[in-house]
Amino acid sequence: MSDASTSAERPEGHTIVIRDNVHRVRVIHGGVTMADTQAALTLSETGLADVFYFPREHVNMARLERSAHTSHCPFKGDASYFHLRTEDGVIENAVWCYEAPFEQVKRIKGYLAFYASRVDRIDQTS
């Protein structure tokens, strides 16, 4: 396992810190657990809310459908997206990942993140 914390400082003052999360973190939508882990990473980025990244093997991948949507972050790289399939329909681009992240944030490779605004809740417990 790598260091408990990884930090990347950018010349313009933009900082990204990635920490091991020792808590149980779950994504729940429509009463269904979409992800459940005690091995999440918490990514803290200048100007943004903290984001939980879930190991792919702790995400219900049967609920995800790859999207054609992509985006580029100048600090993390190119993001791929997934739609979330629920009992009530599809939530478009609810999940993202960096399949080939920049070296400074390579710890998030193989991890997925959920938009908190597109699911019912993301719980962090002890």
C-alpha cells in the first residue's frame, strides 16, 4: 500500500491531497447500496468539496453503464463517466473515474467517485 497521504502542489497554488479513509463509506440510492467500502480514498482539492473515491471492486458495477461522456481536469487528467441504473431509471453521468490519471494523483487509478448531488446519500460512518 502507498503512503497514507499524497499531496500535489501546483505552481498557481492549487493543491490536491489524497488520504486513506479509515471509515466505512457507502453510496445509497433508492434504498439500494451502490458502493460500500472501508478502503475509500478522500480527495481534497482547492476550492472543491472533498470527494470519496471507491475501489472498483467495492462498487456494484452491475448498476453502472459506461457513458460516452468524458471531461478533462488539468490537475487529474481525462475522466470517464458511467450512468447509474436504478429501479426508477438511469441517472446520467452519476459516476466518474480517471483510468489513466496524472502521475501526481495516480492513487485514484482503479477508483470510482459518485456525484453526491445525483444519489440519495453518501454516508461516512465509523
